[in-house]
Amino acid sequence: MTGGGPGADFGGGQPPWPVDAVELWAGCAAAAARRAELWRVPAPRGDDLLREQLGAVLELDPDLLTVVGSVRAAAVTYARRHGQLVLERPGWRGLTAALADSRARVRRAGLDEIAGADWPAGTVLWLTSPHRNPDGATLDADLVTRLAGQVRRGRRVVLDEAYRWFGAGPRVPGADLVGSLHKLAGMGARLGWVHSADFFGEAVPELVGSTPSAVWQHAWGRFLAAGGLELLRAAVVTPALAASAAFSAGLPAGEPDATAVPGPHRLLRLPPGADEPGALRRLGVRGWTLGPGSAFDADVPALRVSFVGVTADAAAELAAALADPDLLGGEVAADVRTGA
């Protein structure tokens, strides 16, 4: 048995902001608060400076950006406007829960089915790429081509780019793009966006009275313009990718993850006969905290490893600990997947 070290929390907890980012944000917020017109004039589509900065960073047309409170908030509009939403599997279950009371039919499907099935016109096909949570899947050229065909046939493809901060990936021509600052700055950012030719006009009922305040948005616009994004990337993205790389390098010889694409999370398929509660319990005894794959609607018993907020040393220690044949409850044959 190789030692698991002191253990660490791989559940995906958001690391604290660095002091210099906090100070910069405080100055930007104070400057925004002094803009008297921001307290009186609505900005239904979003603050001009913020959309300009987001457009530059994300390589998107700022005129097609609409600021929303979160990706989940944007999904509510799609559910109201469309009769059926198909969410990829595996994926974040919180989105399913957020749409549970909508009138739309919400179901899950694998990427291949989403890209290839003959869905009714108007169906929303919702995917996360790049670096899908929980398994890190990113669209390849074939999937992009097939999804572009779905757009041409009248389906609405929505690409959730919440993890684009951790690395680029291809986009689907004609797809709506959604994203947020939450994976970079934490849930407290309360700031997301949609890039679409049609979304703003469709979302008026949700936008009226529910978007982040103009003062808050302008503060974020100033923060991005002053280099705040790079401070957060250095504190969140760089360490997470270093931990991901250390995990891959530290796996026992012959494990299939050796050539995995770096990303902020990984899905560990459990050996035959192992179960998630038992594996989590055994890991917990040694100080390791991971997440159950079932929380992300994984189709097999699995564990989700997040590298956000952990060190490269801790990630290497976890990889070495997986050499213990008893740790996951069966023979070590963990399939650390980077795609569906």
C-alpha cells in the first residue's frame, strides 16, 4: 500500500480570493457606487463596460451578450420558451432541479444521442464544453459538425461554457453560448451571460427585476478592465491545472489516465462490485474527500475528483493512494475518463 498522506478535499470547494484581487475589487466597487446614474438608469441587457470586457476576453460580440444572474437563471428562459430540453449525461443535476417545475419536458441523454437523434424542431439541446463537469469531456470536431447540423434542422443548441476559464474548446456554429464567473470567482459573483441573437428579446420576463444591479455589473466591468481576471486565474485556474497534471503523472504505471487532457475535474469509474458510498467511506477514513458520480447522473458507479482548491502535491498523493487495491472496494482498474 502506498501512503495517502494527510489527505485533502477534492470536492471542488472554491479557494479564497488573493488579497490583491480583493483590494482591486473594493476599489472598483467604490468607483461604481459613485456613478449616480447607475442607481437610476436600468441596463436590461447589461452594463456596456462589462459586456465590452467579456466580449474581449471570450472572443464574442458584446452586442449579442445579455447579462444574467447565473447559468441556471438563463436556463429558466429556455424552459419557458421551449417545450423540450435535453440535457447531456453525465452532467450537473442542479440544472435539472432548477427546471423541475417548468412546463417544458426535461430529460437527459448521452452526447452521441444528443448529436444524432431526430429531435422535434425547437428542442433545446444543452451541453457543457469545454471541460464538462464531472468527466472533463470537450466537444471534438465530429460532434461539432453533428451539432451544427442539429442547429440547421431547427434545434436550439446551447453550449454551457462555465469551465472555459480552464482552457479553450471548439464552439458549435449557430449555438447559443452561456457562461458565468462562478467557477472562477465563486458563487458570490452572481454574474452570468448569454451570447445569442435571440435570447435578450425572449428573456424580458426574467430580466425585469432579476438581473444583477447596474452598479454591481459596472464594478465587475471595472474589475475586468483593471486586470482582475488574471489575478483570479492565477489563484484558481493555474493551481487546478497543476494539480490535474500532477494527478495524471502520479497514477500507477499503466493507468489509462496518463494522457488525459488537463482540466479541473475527473471521473473515476469504480472497479466491478464497488459502490460509491463504500468507496467514499474508505477514502474518508484516510482523509480524502471526493464526490459521488451519481450526483452528476453518471451512468456507472464512479467518483468525481475536483482539482479546484487543492495543491499539486495533494493530487499526486491521491494518485499514489489509488495503488491500494482495497481503497475503492475492488481490484484497482479505475478508468479516469476524459470523455463520455
